[in-house]
Amino acid sequence: MVMAQPEKAAETYDGMGRPRHRLFGVFDDPVVGREAVEKLGADLHVGQDDIWVLFGEEGLQKLDLSGGLEGLRGRIVRLVELAMSSDIGYLKSLEEDLEAGSLVVSIPVTDGDAAESAASFLGASSGHSFAYFKNWEFQPVRVGNAP
């Protein structure tokens, strides 16, 4: 599992940037979330090094809502997102979840069907608030009978 490394040198970028083909989800209980991620890796053959686990201050730094870790380019991208995209709303909700002590996970997926399958798997372990980032936007992923 990849965690943010705040002790890295300042010139090393350690944010998540613009993720592509990834499913994001939230676990209110970090212990349950970590267990689900370990099981996911084994059952769906997702490499643990490919799974992002965001938690606490390190997770907030990796989420990098301001875009500051990427410098001027990152801040400009975040400003454009704020003006033209609903992505910033989802990212703000992830930031709020992290600040409340939740665990945020992100796993690589090949397409929307794979995102739905992984969300169903994680949802069975109390994961929620799933979204698939395809190329340029977050798309909500519904699990089971969720609205």
C-alpha cells in the first residue's frame, strides 16, 4: 500500500496528481478499511503497491486539495476544477472524511465495470462514497441498492 511520505525532500512531488482509471472510496472505520483493502488485493489480484491508502495528515497531504504540491501548475488545475468541474466537490468531501478520521482508498481499475465490481466488493465491508475517475472527471459509482 502506498502512503504519503511527508519526510521526503521538498523537491520530490508526493501528491496524487490527476489520477486516471481509479476507484475511490471511504471507510469510516480505518481498521475495517485496511482489512478490506488487504482482502481486495488477494481476491481481485490488485497489487498492494498499486493501492493508495490515505489517512490522517499524510493522507490530506497526498490528496493535495490546494494543488500546492505540484506548484503553480497544480494550483492552476485546482482553480480550473473549481470553476468548471464537479470534481472539486468530491475532493472536498474526501478531505472532510480524512479530517473526520476516515480512511480513503483508491485502487486502479480498467473501466467502469471493473470500478463497479470493486465498489461492490468494498461496499460489502462498509465502504461508501465511491467514485470512478476515468480520464477527466469523477463519476459516482452506486453499490447495490444505494441511491
